[in-house]
Amino acid sequence: MTDAKYFTTTKKGEIFELKSELNSDKKEKKREAVKKVIASMTVGKDVSALFPDVVNCMQTDNLELKKLVYLYLMNYAKSQPDMAIMAVNTFVKDCEDPNPLIRALAVRTMGCIRVDKITEYLCEPLRKCLKDEDPYVRKTAAVCVAKLYDINAQLVEDQGFLEQLKDLLSDSNPMVVANAVAALSEINDSSPSGVPLVEMNAPTINKLLTALNECTEWGQIFILDSLSNYNPKDEREAQSICERITPRLAHANAAVVLSAVKVLMKYMEMINDTEFVTVLTRKLAPPLVTLLSSEPEVQYVALRNINLIVQKRPDILKHEMKVFFVKYNDPIYVKLEKLDIMIRLASQANIAQVLSELKEYATEVDVDFVRKAVRAIGRCAIKVEQSAERCVATLLDLIQTKVNYVVQEAIVVIKDIFRKYPNKYESIISTLCENLDTLDEPEARASMIWIIGEYAERIDNADELLESFLEGFADENSQVQLQLLTAIVKLFLKRPADTQELVQQVLSLATQDSDNPDLRDRGYIYWRLLSTDPAAAKEVVLAEKPLISEETDLLEPTLLDELICHIASLASVYHKPPSAFVEGRAGLRKALPARGEGGVASSSVETTSAHPSVIPSHDTLIGDLLSMDLNPVVQTAAQPASGFGGGHVDLLGGGLDALLDVGGGGGMSQAAPPPGGGGLLGDIFGLGGGDQSGATVMPKVLWLPAVKGKGLEISGTFSRRNGQIYMDMTFTNRAMQTMSGFAVQFNKNSFGLLPAQPLQVPAPLTPNQSCEASLPLNTTGPVQKMDPLNNLQVAVKNNVDVLYYACLVPMHVYFVEDGQMDKRVFLQTWKDIPTQNEVQYTLTNMSHSSDSVVQKMQQNNVFTIAKRNVEGQDMLYQSLKLTNGVWVLVEIKIPPGGSVYTLSIKSVTVDVAAGVYQAYENILRS
Amino acid sequence: MIHSLFIINVSGDVFMEKHWKSVISRSVCDYFFEEQKKISSPVDMPPVVATPHHYLITIFRNNLYFVATTTTEVAPLFVLEFLHRVVDIFEDYFGECNETIIKEHYVIIYELLDEMLDNGFPLATESNILKELIKPPNILRTIANTVTGKTNVSCTLPSGQLSNIPWRRSGVKYANNEAYFDVIEEVDAIIDKNGSTVFAEIQGYIDCCIKLSGMPDLTMTFVNPRSLDDLSLHPCIRFKRWENEKVLSFIPPDGNFRLISYHISSQSIVAIPIYLKHYISFREGKLDITVGPKQTMGRQVEEVSLEIPMPKSVANCNLTASQGRYTFDPVSKVFHWDVGKIDITKLPNIKGSISLGAGAGPVEANPTVTVHFVINQMAVSGLKVSRLDMYGEKYRPFKGVKYITKAGKYQFRL
């Protein structure tokens, strides 16, 4: 009498038969029929046609039958929404049932029926169940809120269910608390804003910690996960939470252990007490090791996380190397992860053990694993210098086995060892050459070719060896082709006498017969280099190579920190932040808390110290990309550029660099103190007529006519000298009486312009007398946005009256001296600013050459970052910075001999564009 | 959270599916099958597979794949632990868990799965609570149910569900009150060609079978609790007392459960109970292996067996064993020798020739020997229970402790 009988069918239509059985009068028969329906459902058959008949069975006292019908409903209600309404009454009635099991079952099932019409009826019963006297019902209801939120988030918010859910966090029953936490965190995850619904504060945390000790293992996971989102307010709090969580490390459930590890790893960042940290570190190792004796799937997840932990805090597991030794019947995914961690833990102290293990693995059966083991030996050599010799010996042993894939992997890693330790192990080259014929994988071939080219002078028959590769040049992988090209050029530079023919052969193969643009370009570059200046070619091709770094596969520190916050999650398995792969997740990214009690101060230290370590890696990447522009060779014709992309600017801007440097120097001199008559540079750049700095100064304009100024006439202008803004004014007394007691005051303005010192006008000012006054200004005053932006309202007081006027400050006086943006930063910033922030203007009737534009703008602190020529038009890329720190990036298009320049201005704050345009106009017309 | 569960057999049939949220088409399993094609052995199935819209989290047990799907960020260990729990519960209910059993009891299985998870959140995963909700099948009850029209589903809320001790139901009554403890230690070891230990550690468990009436409160003390520094405790154990006094104090669940599991790491010295003297050469086609006891404190080593996955080029073996039977499967190339007990006066030996297949190249890999053995009445770590006391109830229970040492992953490299 097993359930298998429900699968047997008769030839007469199955559905038809079930239908009649479901409508049978006999209870027993009905139940059996429903079971048959469920059986069909579990194996994936479509039995939705029986919907009305099954729903009819719902009204019953028999709990098993009721449950079965509910199971059916959950699966099919969506496909039959109108029919599903029929069930509503029974649900509502069941929610009032005296038996808590039935109340809970009803509210639970209703939440699973994802039909809009039903959810309307769900609200009232759910509200009641959230306040039910029985905790079992309450905890079921808590989960139901999350279900409802998934179906109709607005409804949940409108009905105030979130508030009720939050109240459950203070419930007396720990199981209810745990479910409320779980429901809230699920709602949080799916809410589009990602802003936490519940503010975690000390009382809430305390409640959670209390519930943690009493609830089920699953509840503990949810609570620990939400604790990991909390940032303790100080070190003391972090310590006390850590202490209360530590017992969870001894839990039998691996998920609880790992979630506890996550919280501890995160909070540890905040704790300065080294002794506390040491004790905690010691407590972390055993549970992590224990995870490795669980089921292989659990081991895998644990290993992926240990990989992160070892990178963050290598001390925790430094003595546990042996537990990562591979057992031959471990699943392959466990083996590969263990190997990775072994290399991370390898140090001088344990390298002997590690090496003998790796050698053992290299003779295993699984090809992937063997390959990785051989690579690991190479990585050890690079990581632990003292072991390099032993590693090389081991690799040689492995090469002697002549197992094809072992030899190939070994050669690939030996290439890296050569690069790390030049002139040390070249004696083994002859052994490597013996295996030349067996290499059939591109990477191994390329590596071998690299070795031959690099050490051509030590290999007598290098030319023959390379020639043998050359025969099948066209069939090779492009990686091998590129390597072969370079290797032969190297050989030629080292032994020009007898290899001329070979090099010509490869150059013609690369440039004429190949479709691969990379190969062709490299071929042309070499060709031109060799034909114009062999000495330069030598310098370029045989240049000293940078040493390869020890651990190339370390995660970037900021990413690592983020992932530490995601220990135990999918992110930790993929080693990617959740935002990178979880659908529709716009949530806030997590970051480790800052160390130290000072909070703000120390956190800024943390971020600055984190920054340099991140940016270099980014930098070197781009640096590599752009390193071409250091090559004098790259004087190729301009390529038709489509828009402002990637490295074009830099690639072609090579020639200008030198020029720019001079200009840059001039720019510096501007900033230098008194550029009086003496400075040579000052002379060169002091072209702007009388003005010493060369910066453009607008002619004085009448600001306050005498009629309005009660006899006082003020005209003036603004200028920037030695990094200081000046308001240069001429006061003329047109009145009949002497004036005295001058003072000046500015209204709040866009750039916070403020007199740096009191106005000094020689007083008294007699009638019809004029005097000059130069008022230094700074930009530290109160800021208020004006319209137009550069509007300034001034009040001048004298013994007669207070006089008001407004004037426009030419924008260029706000351009600061350190407005030269790094080339790479410029590129990045240009890309980062959205196109809607780009404003275009035209400047007409211009007659400058691009060089004079560069120079003129330079004198006004507008720095040319790059210049290129596209289809005869000169393009200038310039940057400038305003006193308030706003960067403005500008592209100017100067047609040959044309008079209409096109100006594209990009800035995060688009408001400044008009002013910048005006400044260009002013400067270039002056 | 867990969205759906698919149970798949090794030949790739999805024979059971359960959805806790909306229905996910079983076509999502196609990604699983794609992965499956890439692997050479079913155990190598990667536990976490990403598909464009779902994550498949898989365990492989009893030759079945249990594939859970999720759509959101979730703790994978939570899912894995849950899946293992599902299998444990099935085994607990039906004695074993395989395709036939699942198909036979699909209604109970379906009800169980529904009871264990709600909307992806675990609801009831304790065996004793589930058994109160859904009665395990037995023939007597099935017959009785057919006669009386009763069902396997209980109508009342399980008592343990919400108490502070969810692992124990109230009102337990036994005529004979008994408590049995098995201290089981598994030795994991890797021993290299020369017989030196590369790595050895002990994975220990205390499994209990407790049939005590009422609410007994037990304490267990050890002669030498020092060796237990890395252990996982059943939730019933009071952690504070363990930490301060090194005493296990607990109100036990009813029936069978694992009280603690512990780990004695590779850093302490682990006794190696068995050694191997071996000579194997594929070039000469010779094999000669002798098994002997090493540090067994005079106890007898039983149920010894050896397993060697031979290189692919081996065609056949022609050996004579001094005791026990050996087999060689020419398809899987697995050599198996069932040794039995080790007689110290005459150590078991097997020798003879191995023949390589025609045209087979040189043997590239050295095989590894996996050894199994059992030693009764000994815990290799030296752990010993000193006393067990019961409070809270008046009767005198019968108590028993048994020690067993077994091979875990015990491997010799040849």
C-alpha cells in the first residue's frame, strides 16, 4: 500500500476519470482522487483543468484533505484567477477557526495565492493574525507580510503592515522575532530604494541578541545576517556584540557558523584593542576548519569564503595549512579551491610541505587539477623567493615525466619565473628546448617562443628553432604569432648578422599576409623602427621589463572589503559584489566600518589610505593602454575618430606633450611670487602687455555713474594676479565736497567673494580728484547663487552715503592655478559626465592659431590637456578649475584658417557653462 | 530564499518538483543538465550554478541531485544545510532516501516539504515536530487508517514547535528508560609513499539514542575534556556551562540525534591505527600489499577493506590474497579487497601480477589506496566519558557508552 498506485492510469482519459472521482459522494474516494491529482502535479503534469472540482473539496473537516487542496490551489490559482475567488470564503472562515494550526494554514496559503483579487480579501485576516494570541499564527503571519509585499508592495505600505511587522521585533516569542527579522530583510532586499526599513538602534539590537540565543538555527541565520548590516556606534558596543555572538561559532549548523564569522569579521575592523582582536582571531580558526569536514558542497562554499578571509586576515589560518591538503576523492570543485588557498597560505615556513604536496598532485589523474597544481608550483616560486630554486627543480622533474599537458603547463610557469628572477635559472633552457615538438597549446608555444627570443644570445640554434615555428605561421593562434614576431625581432637585434632574412620574412608575413590588425600594426611599428633607427629599436624592444608582481590574483582591496561584508552570501561564492549579478538590486553597497573611536577623523584616514591602493591598479591598466604615446614611433596618420573615445587623444597627442610641459612650466611661474622684471619665464609669458601675469584683464567699465553715486563715480574691473583675485577700481570725486571714510561690503554671491582686507582709498578725496584702489578678494564668504552666476552686488560707503551697485565678475578670475587635470583623469571624467551636461557654443570671428589659443588660455589658468588633429581641424582639450572646486572640461574645435570655433563645455554643474563661454570669448578677444 | 526544489536522478529525470513561491518552469533544469555534461563524475557537480535569472544550489546525496532554485541573494550555506536536512528527514521517515522511496511516498514527501518551508523560510525542520504533524508511514497505521478513515496528518499543533526547547516534545513516556551514547571517531589521514604521515586529523561525534520519560536534564562529564577545543554543539546544550565548566548540560531531544561533533586538528598528534607495506610497479606488472595494525592499544581491527582506483591502462589483475576476497572491475578499473579482521600473528597479504592493456602507454599517475576499518571499544583520541547524571526526573535510567574508531578518509599514496 504505497503512494505509487496514484500514478497508475487507465486508458480512458485520466482527467475525465479524476473528475468523476472528485465529485464522488464518498469522502474516501474524494481524498484518494485529490491525492492522484497532487501526484500528477508533482511530476509536472498539467491538471489545472480540474480546478473547480478540486476547489469543491475544500470545505471539509479533514485536515489532510484540506492541506492537499491548499497545495493544489497554490500551484494553480494564478492560472484560474476567477475560480480562485471561490476559495476566498473558506479561507476567511478558516482564519477564524479555533484551531491555531488551521488559522495559520489559511493565512499562509492565502499569501501564496498570487492573485490580485484574493490579496484584497487577505488584508483583514492578516491584520488579525499578526495580533493572534498564538505565537505559531503570529510567526506565520510575519512571513505572510513578505509574501504580500512581493505581490503588492504598495498595499502593504498603505495598510500599515510594515509597522505591525516592526512591532513583532519586540515579540515575546523568539521564533516570532526571527521570522519578523527574516521577513523585514527580504522586504528590504526587494524594495527598490534599498534604504533600510528599520533603523537598527541599540534597543533593537539588544532584542535581536536576546532572541538569537533562543530561536531556531534558521532564525539565528536571519538575525546574524541583519546584525551584519548594523554599524556599532563605538568600539565598546562592537566588542560587546562580538562577545555575545562568539558562542554561535560552535553551532552544528554550518550556515549559522559562517554568518557569525561574517559579523565578527566586520566588527573586528572597528576594534583597536589588539588583545581582543588576537583572542577573537584565535577563536575563528577552529570553526572554519571544522566546516571543511562537512559535506563537500558545504566545504566548497566555506572554501570560497576562507579564500576571502585569508586575503583579509592571513593570520587566522596561517597554521592550518594541512587541512587544505587535497584528498584524492574530493570533488574537483573542492580540490581546485583548496589548491588556491594553499598558495595563499604558502610561506617560507611551510613551503617544503606545500611543494611536496603539489608535486604529488601533479601526478594525479584529473587533467584540470594537474594543470592547476603545476601552475601552483610556479606561483609558489614567485611568491616565496627562497623556494624558487626548489620549485624550478620540481618543475624540471615534472618536465622529465614527458606527460604532455604537464610539460606545457610547466613551460608557461617557467616563463614567469624567468621574468621574476632574471639571469638565475637560464641554465635550464636547453632542457626546455628538448620539448619543443610536444607543445601544441598556444599558451605554451607562446611562452616557449618568448623564452627563445628573450635568451636568443644563449641559445645557439635560436634562429633555427624560431624558423621552425615560422613555417606554420598562418595557422598559429594570434597570441603565438605576436610572440613569434617579437621574438624574431629580438633575435635580429641581438644577432643581426645572420638573421636578416628571417626578420624580413616574419615582417612580411605579419604586415602583408595577416588580417589581424594587432599583428599588422606591431609589424609596421617594428619595421619602421628597424628601418629608421636601429638603436632606438634596441632601446624599445629590448627594454628592461618591469618585474611581475607576487600575487597577481589578489582581489582589489575595496572589493575585498565589500565582499567581507557579504561573507556567507552568493556574492562571497562568486567574489563579485551583489550589485554586479543580482537582478534588480539597486541596494546600498556595504562597506566595512572605519576603525577607531574617533569616528569621523579616523574614517577619513581609512578612506584616504584605501584610495591609493585601489587607484594604482586602475591606473596601471590605463597606463598600459596609453603607454603607446611615449613611443616616438607613433606618428601615424590621424585615424578618422568617431567621437571622443578611449585612447585616441593620448595616442595622437604624443608630440604635443613636450610642448605642453613647457607651457605647464609657464603656468607654474604665474603662480610663483612677484614675477617682477627679473624672471626669465615671466618675461617670456609676460606678453599680455602691461599686465605682468599675462592674464587677461578686461578694460575698466563704469560701475557707478556720478549721478547715482551722489557725486562719486566708480569704474573698475577684476583681475587675477599671483593666485589672488583683485578688484581694481578708480574712484573719482565729481562732487563739490571732499569725500572720506570709504568702506566696502559685498552681498552674498555665487562664489563667496569677499574683500580680503579693508578698502584703502587715500582720503580725503578732493573734488575732481581720482584715485586707484586695488582691493584683494578671497572666496571664503557666504555663498548664494546669483543670476547671472557672476553677478556681484557691492555697497560702498563714504561720508556722504551708502551707495549700491552691481557688477559682473569676469568668470576667468575664478580659474585657479591648479586646474590642470591629469590626462587619465580627464579622460575618465569626460566619460563620466553625462552628455546632457554638455553645452555647445560657437565663437565667431576668431583669428588665432591653435597654439596661440593654448597660450592665451594657459595664461588664464585654462590648461590644455591634449591636442589632436582630426581631418585638418585642430581639437583642443582643456581643463580648468573654479575656486569652489568645480572642474570644467572644454573641447575646442578650430577649423583650419576658419574663424568659427566650436566650444563644448562639460561640467558636473552645468550652470557655469555660460560664464566659462563668456570667459573664453573675453580672453580670446582681448 | 529558497524558491523551488527539483529532485533529479543521475540519468537526468526530474521526477519531483515543489514550489514554495510562484511556479518556476522545470526548463530551468536545462542549465543544470548543461553543467552535468561537463563533469566526468556525478560527485563533481558544482554546488552553485548561476543562470540568467536563477541560482541553482545543488547537493548530491544517495545518487540523487536535490536542486534548489533561488532568485535573490541568499546565504548558500543556508540552502545547502536545508537540503541536507531534507534528505535527513526523508531518511528518518522512510529508512532510506532513493528514487523509489520518494515515488512511493510522494504525498507524504510533498506534505513534509510544505511543512518544512513557507515562502522559502524554514518552518519546522526538527524531526520530532514533523513527526507530530505528519505521522511516518507504517503498515499497521496504513491499514488502520483505511479501516477507520483517519489520516496521517495530525490536527493539533505540535507542542514543541514554540517552546523554548523546540527539539523535545512534552509528555514522553517509556516503560524502560534508556540512554545510549556512541562516541565515534573517524580518522582522516594521508600517508605518503614512505609511510610518513602527511596529514592526520580526527573527526569525532557523540551520537545518542535517548528514550527517557518526561523532561530529563542530563549532564555529561569527560575524563579529559581538554582535547575538545573545537566542537559543534547541538542547540540543546547549554553553551555557558560548557565554556566555563567543560560539562555538557542539556535536556535531550527524544530519540536519535547527534549531541556534539568535534574536530581534533592536524596540529595535535593523531595516532595512526593501520599501516600498509606495499610494492607496486606497473612496468613490471607487480603488486604486493601487506596490512598491519599500528597504534590500536591492543584492540582488534575489524572490517578492513582496501580500494584502489587503478590507472586506466590496467587491463586485469591476477592476485592471491592470504585472506578475504578481492575484485577488480575492468570497466571502472577499481580494485577492491575485502580483508576482514587483522590477525596479528599472520598479517593479511595480497600479491600477484597486474597486466596492462595492449598498446597502453606509460602509466602516468600513481594510484591512491583508500582503507576502511573499524576498531571497537576505542576512541583513538583517548576521549572518555567519566559520568552521566540525570536531574529533573525520579526514575533511574539505564545508561551506556560505546566507543568506536573508524577510518574516515584514510588514504595511502603509492
